[in-house]
Amino acid sequence: MLKLDLPWLQGVVRAKKPKHLPVVLTRIEVDALLAQLQGDSWIVANLLYGAGLRLLEALRLRVKDVDFTRREIIVRDGKGQKDRVTMLPMRVVEPLRQHLNKVQRVHQGDLAEGFGEANLPFALARKYPNAAKEWGWQFVFRRAIALRIHAGTAFIAITCMRKPSRGRCVRRRGVLA
């Protein structure tokens, strides 16, 4: 830029940008991985693989965002704080329906005992005071979202299916070398 000759810079070597190649599994490896999973973990893994969801997008999925008739999932507040629509994989439809039926029964029991409120985004709790108890606002994977009450305020803590443990579980089961 300045077009000045700086002799002390002659021996300096520029740092090279490392090339990070993505880890891509073959279909056989993916099938072997999915065959090792059961229950909620199987559904989440199939949503990650088949619908292209990120881990936290899958775990924060709400009942109202799954549309079985159109086979769509609405991902809200995803990467870049943007919403998007993605497909619901056919192989997940029936297991997800069964899972939601179980979750709905648990939710109804929680409501009967005076619990069952989901954390609402932004100021919706003030705008719609009863929305936290409605079925549509409940999380699809309740076990992954633990609602802890501390001094009268609720906050979300991701308690299971965390990223660091995911790789260890896969290696421990012998699916990947």
C-alpha cells in the first residue's frame, strides 16, 4: 500500500490458513450409527441427518413447529436468528407421532398437578399468560430441556445430548473408529 521497501520484512513467512475438511459419513456409516440408537436419541439423530437440523434446533423444537400433514418442520430462531422451513423425514413421522402422544400424556398429568409450563420466547409470557401451558408451546423433547425454578424465575438448561458427549458415545459403541 505504501510501496516502501522494508528490509526487515524479507524473511517473514505468512501464516497459512489451515484447511479443515468436513467430516462426512457414508450412507453405510450413517445407517450403522442410527442402528445403535433407540427412542428419543434415534428420533433426534434422524432429524439431524434427515432434516438437516442442528443439535440445539432439534432440542428446542416445539410441538406447534412440527406439521405432519405437510411434512414440514419450522425451525425458529436458528443460526443467524432466522426462521426457516425444512422437511420432516418420512422415516421419522410415525415414531415422532408416538413420541408426541407419550409427551402429551405426561403434559396432561403435569397440568393436573399444577406444573407443565414451558418457557416462552421473548415477552410472550406477558402477552399471552396462559400460552405456557398450551400443548403447542411444549418442547418435543422434554427430557432434553430441564426447567429449573430459581427464585421464582425459570431458565432453560440443556441437560443431556450435549455436543461433547455425542462423539464419545459414538466411539464407545464401536460405530466409528
